[in-house]
Amino acid sequence: MHQRLIAVAACTAFLLAACGTAPETASGHAKTFTAHNQRAKPGMNPEAVPNGPPHPQASGSIAVTLPVTKLSTSFGVDYGLTVPNSVTVTIPAAWVGDVAAYWSGTVFLAPAGWTGRGLYGADGSGGITLYPAGGSPSRGERITIFSDGGCVGCGVEPAAQFFPYLRTHWSQVRVIGAPAPRPVRVISEVFLSPNIAAYRLPDTRDGLEVNGVAYSGLIDHASDITFEQMNAYLPASDHGLATVILNYFLAHAMTMP
């Protein structure tokens, strides 16, 4: 699928080795990140924040091939996308068996045994929520993915909540004459590049950690994607699992500047 439908924009110290490798996906190519640790916000200790810059290696990681589960997905436009049979990823051995590969416009990782449904409009805006079988898409453990696709008005405000540049230049990017939104409340935030933020939001009422990554192409006109985001709502005990899931999305599904 073209990048408008890579909707799919969540991290404790990112471990680059968790990103793994993959064959060509529905977006047409696998993306890789190799230097986030060189582009993170200066002065931030990666061990002190849950979404610090990734490290080039992770001890105890192994390569595994995962079958890809196709999730029910509705598209406003039929792009004739091909679903790969499997992907090969490199993940910490401790998480083998707990991670599965899914497809909804593109391939991403989530906890094994989950379900979900994707919905994308003709302009590419939309996303998907994954959750445990028998669970709820609106509460409890879940993975959420969103992209504004070609809908600029859908993404300007949420993008500005994460990126100070957009709030500073609000008069140039706003769609309507509303004031700039307030920044989103975060426990921590690291900018892996001018266009990509990794963050931890306050825990949910039921005690789940919320880690995420967000992208905006409005900064320096990097792309026509206004905003995309992935959030992982998981228990603190699954902190490492969130890292694996978010790293794969970061390296293979998120729009690159």
C-alpha cells in the first residue's frame, strides 16, 4: 500500500535490534532505521526515560519467521494490496511466542492471539485497533494505529500536540482560525528526528502503560502525511513487548521523512 495508508502511528528504551528484517510489505518496501541514537534530543539519558533512543544491538535476540494474519479491513479505494505469507523479525528470545505479525494495509506486530478490524477512507485516513480476543477496542489492553492519510484537517491539531514546531508555526499550518492546541501531557518525550516523536503518556485508569510513536510530515514539508501514530496500552510487565512492537512499526511501517 502506498504511504498514505501506512496508517499505522507507541516505548521504553527502544532497542533497534527488535526491529528485525522483513521482506517487501504492502507498502512496497521495508524501511530501516539505523541512527536514531545519533538524532535523539541531546542530554537525555536513554536509561532514564521509557522511550529513549534505540540501541544498535540487543543481547539475547534471535531471528524468527512469523506467519502474517490478515485482519478484516475496509478500504475506500481498492489498491489491490498483496498480503505477505510471513515476515522474519529479530526479537529478544524472551518474547518469542508472545509476538505475532498482522496485516491491515501493512504488516505490524502485536501480542499473539489478538484480533481487530481496520477501516480506511478513500483519502487514506483511518487506522485499526487491536485487542485480545474477547476484549474491547476502547478499553483495556490494546494497540491503536491512526493516520490522517490525505486528510490534512484530520491531522493538524493532533500533530501540533506532539510537535512544538507546529505550535510555533501554527498560523502557517492551521486549517481553520482556531488557536494552537496545548501540548499533549507526557511523562517523557524524545524526538528521534524532527518529524518523529517517541513518548510515554500517563498510565490509564486501570494501570496500563501507554507508550507511542508519532510522525508528522508538516515539518519541513517532509511528506504529505500530516499525522500518524501508534500507541501500545500494555501492563508495565509487558514493557519489553511494547518495545518490540513499536520498534518494528518504527522501522517498517512508519512514514520516513
